[in-house]
Amino acid sequence: MGTLYLIRHGQASYGETDYDKLSERGRVQARAVGRWLAGRKLDALYSGPLRRQVQTADLALEEAAGAGATLPARHTLLELAEYPAFEMLQHLVPRLVAEDAKFAQLTTAPTPRLLDEAFHTILAKWASDEWWVDGVERVSAFVARVREGLTRVLASASSGARIACVTSAGPIGVAVGLTFGIPEARMVRTSIVIRNASVTELRFRTQDFARHAAWAPEQVSLVSFNVTGHLPDELHTER
């Protein structure tokens, strides 16, 4: 059996113009991940292409090296990018305002609470494929992308390999959903509770993936989900 560690990136710069970079807390979280990884004998390390994902992996590598551990070099896996949240909001907020009067304040005096509610409403409609926009990745394409990338990684793994992937909440939700064979909307729903710098552990049958190069629930088992034991309480964040 091989082991796949799915690690969510550290806290990004929520509320800033440039969201896609780690906050100071996110950098501390990333280093905590590095100390945790120092105790694992990894055979491969991947990250998504987003800056917050890359920064988390690189800081973790730096911290692990400082602890005397040698981890494999990071490889970028494009399929581990997050779903297109900002594109969704850009195109679908006007529709939300037009269809639900309680969101009218978004265009005049938005509050953090109203913005959160708007995002979760839009995300739920996108995840159920009720709302979509031409040119913006649909939920089925997102799930297929993540499945393809992870399948390729697992199919190339040697027997008993330990692999870490630094990604975002959405792809982790997809991986867990694929493990249990749940609908796409539930995969996205699962991702909402995933904390920054958390670890989700899966076990997979290396020979099955190498032979079939396809993801099937009977080939993968969930060992742990959304674990943050390597983080002190003050570093527990969900966004």
C-alpha cells in the first residue's frame, strides 16, 4: 500500500488585493508543515501551480532541511490548482444580486458576512451545475482535472511509496469524494471545512493504479481527514 498526504496550503492573504500569497500566519503554518514532513520519508513531493501552494511547499522544504531532513525536490502538478473561485464571483455576483434582493448591498456597502454568504451561495450553485459561465471551468471539468492529475501521480508510484501533495481545499475535497464515490456537489461541500495547512491521509493500492491507471473507490482508503495536530491552536484557520 502506498500513502498519499494531501496538504492544504497555509493561510493566504484574504481581504488583500493580491490574495494568492501566504499571510504571515500562513508562512508560520507552512513551516509547521515542514517540521511534520521532516519525520516522514517521502518519495515524491508535488504542489499545485498557485503561488500560495508553491510558497507553502517551498517553506516546508526549507524548514524540514533545517531540521536535518532531506525531502525530494518539489514538482509542480498543474491539476492541483483550486477551482476558479474569483472567476465565479466576477461573473455570477450580478446574477445573484438580480435574483435575490438581500444581496443588493454587495454593490454598495458589502460586509464580510454578506460576502461570505454570497460566495457560499454561488459556490453551491456552481457545484451543483445549476449556474455556470462560458469559458469558466465547470464543476465536472474541475473534478475530472483533479482526478486525472492524482491518478497519474499514483499510477507512477512505486510499491509502498509515500507521496505528499500541497494543494487547496477543493482538490482535497475531490480526492476524498472520489474515495467514497460521492456526487460532485458533495465533494465541493466537503472542501469548505478543510483547514489551512491540514493533512489528509489516503492509502492506495500501488499495483492497482499501475495496472489500470484509473481511480476506483476500492483502490483507495481514507486514513485521516483534515488533521491539524501539528499546529498549535492559534494557528488553526479555515481561510
